[in-house]
Amino acid sequence: MDQLKLAALDAEDLQVVSAHVQDAVLTVGDIRFLPKEQKAVFAMNRFAWDREADKRTRQHERRRSALGVSQVRSMKSIGIKQDAKGAVLELLAVTFEEDEAPGGHLRLDFAGGGALVLAVDCIEVQLADLGAAWATPNLPSHDLD
């Protein structure tokens, strides 16, 4: 089993992590902010962009993964109903905007305009697959208009 494990400690590393979580799906209930530990954890079903579709079946892969962010001072939700625990979110990108080096704001943007903004002391992000992959016939696509 070839499970992905990545860490990001700067903006360039974060671009790699962002590429791997693009089109991941999660529910609002899969989001945890742990203020005492200064962490945020996102359990998600990651689309395995790093794996080619099976040539015979044309099936793609998804994997259960966890995205962890450390050194989090606060987390703000934009356009996401926090009480709708079963609402499905599709992650588009994870970006960072520095304000007082090395700190800044880590932003998770979702399809439909929702976002989570995390105030962080520095970039400290981990991505890890949690188990085996499963097949999906669906290839994510986006309307670019």
C-alpha cells in the first residue's frame, strides 16, 4: 500500500500539498479546530491526482486522508454553515498569505465560494493518507467560466 505522507513548512511546500488535496471532499463535521492544542484537522476523501486511472476499467482513486495544521491561533469560516455537519465541501486550494513573517493566514477555498481562514504563527502542515484507496469512475472537473 503506497500511502502519501507530506509536510509543508513554507509556501512552496504548501503548493505541493494543495495540489494533492485539490478536489478532496469532506463534510463540515469532518473539520476540527482544537484551540488549546493550536491545531486544525480536516478528515477528507482525497482524489488521488498522483495516480493514473486504471487503463482497463478507467477507474480513478480516492483515499481517506487527514490534513493537519499546527500553530493555529484562530480559524474563521466564510460562507460555510457550521451547524450543517453533513454538508459536503469540495476543496479547491490551500494558500498562504504572509503578514508578519513567518506568520500569516492559511486559506482553504471550497467550491461555491466558501472558505476557512486560519491565522497561523508559521506554515506547519501535514497531509497523510489513512488507509487503502477505493475506485471511483468520477473524474473531478470545473467550469472555468
